[in-house]
Amino acid sequence: MMSADSISAWHPVARSADVRPGANIFAGFAQGQELALWRSADGTPQAWENRCPHRSVRFTLGQVVENRLSCAYHGWQYAAGSGQCKSIPAHPDMPPPSNLCAKVFSAVDAAGMLWVNLAGETAQAQPQDDIVPAGWSFCRTLAVRADAASLHDALARRGFASDTATAAWRGPLGQSGTVALVLDAQPLLAFIHLWTDAAPGTAAMKTLHIAARSLRSEIEEEEEEESRRPQSAA
Ligand code: FES
């Protein structure tokens, strides 16, 4: 059985549908780690540190070439899966050193999201599709100027309950049932990926969008108020 602690090592960094095979390199963050997200030709998700090991240029400036990510600066190419450098165009006859690798993190698709594990422990349980009930729709992603712990507290105060994963919160919003997948992106920046039982294009979905924007404003105001509060003497 999955434990909440092991699941919480997985971060919902992007919607799976937004990272398409061969099409784009998607920038992401998890706990301050900047990521380059992309897919190999067979659709396998890739989550790499967004930094070329040669001269630290961001991989998100590069392009996907079949099963490799090609850096925008000198065109060195790194293989999907291992991250190992396979080609140095300026030295076509020289095999790249075997230890020349991009930093690669574990990545999986589940419940319509792309999840990344920064810990590098493959034994940890992976997120499952049932985190979001079958047939539910994606509403939107909210960027919230607050840290993830404050966001969790704010959701709990509003009657949301943490589910099988600490990143997943269930509760009512607007007139709809929702699952809020919380991403700890950076200090003082979190994202809520909001899934719902409201159908796309309905009045309930419209109401949910309005309620989601209000929720963000309320949480950011609470966060600001908290930061203005004088610290009590030790
Ligand atoms: S900086 Fe990436 S190939 Fe040189």
C-alpha cells in the first residue's frame, strides 16, 4: 500500500497533455529545482535539470531531435532516459566521455499529470491514476504567491481533506467537487492544478473558475497579512 510520505516525494509539475512528444520542451519547477520537461519519441516523459552540463545553458532553449535533447548553444545532444551525451558536432569523430550526462530525474504520467521525483529513489511508490476520479475534467492551474505549507493550511481551513497523497486535496469549490493537486514550485510560489466533476462548458465550470480566482486572492491576502504580523519575542 502507498504511504502519503512516499507519494509526497512526487511533484505534479505539469499537465501531461501540455508536454507533447517531439513538440516542445516545457519549463517547470519543483521545490526550487528548475526543470526541462519533454518526451522521447515513444512518449516517455523526461524531467531533467534545466542546465546543459557543458556551459550551463538552459535546455528549454534547445530542441528535441528524435530521442535526444539538443542544446541550443553548441548543439551537443543528450539521450532520453540516461541523459548521456551522444554527439558533439564540433568533434564528430570523438566519442563523448561516458560520464558526460545531463542530470535526470524520475518522471511518470498519472491522473492526467506529469509527476517528478527529485529524490532519485526508484523504490518509492508512484502516483496512481485514481488520485483524480475517472471522467473528471481539468479546470485550470492557479499560480499562488504563497508557500505550499500555507496553501495546505488554507485548503484545510476551507474544508478540503488531504487524500491518498499529501499533494492531493479533495473538497467542494463553487458548486462542484474538486481535487486540488498542489505543487511546491519555489519559495513563496505554489501551483494548484484543479480537477473537477463539473463538465467543460457548463455553468458549474464557469462558477468554479470564478471561485478558484477568489480562492487565490483570499489565500494571497492571508499570506500577506501573516507576513505583516510582528514576530513574537522568543
Ligand atoms: S552549453 Fe550546451 S552544448 Fe555547449
